[in-house]
Amino acid sequence: MKFEELSEKLYTKAGHYKFAKQPNEFDRGYMKISDWINDLCWYYISERKNSDKEMENEFKELLSIQKKKIDALQPSLYKEGLIKAINDAL
């Protein structure tokens, strides 16, 4: 789900209800749930960023472990190629 787009869409639509000259129960209800959905969107946006960061850290850790294993190999062009590819990925 595209939480950023949904949040932006809700914000845009909520303007009509937020600035109503004489807000009624419908307007207040719309704003209440719209704010809640927006908060929920931002929660999931931040969770996704945290999850992405965790996956990135795990990926880099796996590359580092593999690089340590490669360092134990005898010097060769093959080893240099392996290390270059890992360094390019880091």
C-alpha cells in the first residue's frame, strides 16, 4: 500500500471538512477518522523505514561475514574479483 499517497490524499480531502463554515457532526466525524487514518499511515511509513534499515544492516553484515571468509583464501585474481564485487555492493 502506498501510505504516503493515501496520507496526502486524506489531507487534501480533509480541507473541505476542516474549514467548513458551520461544521456539523459529519464534518467532525470525517475529520476524526481522517486524522486517525493519517496517524496510522505515518506509523506504517516509519515501520517500513525501520524495517528497511534493519534489512539493509542484515545485508551488510552478511556481506562482511562473506568478505572475512574470502580473506582466508590464497591471493589470486579470483579472490580480488570476489572482494571487488563485495566492496562495490557495500
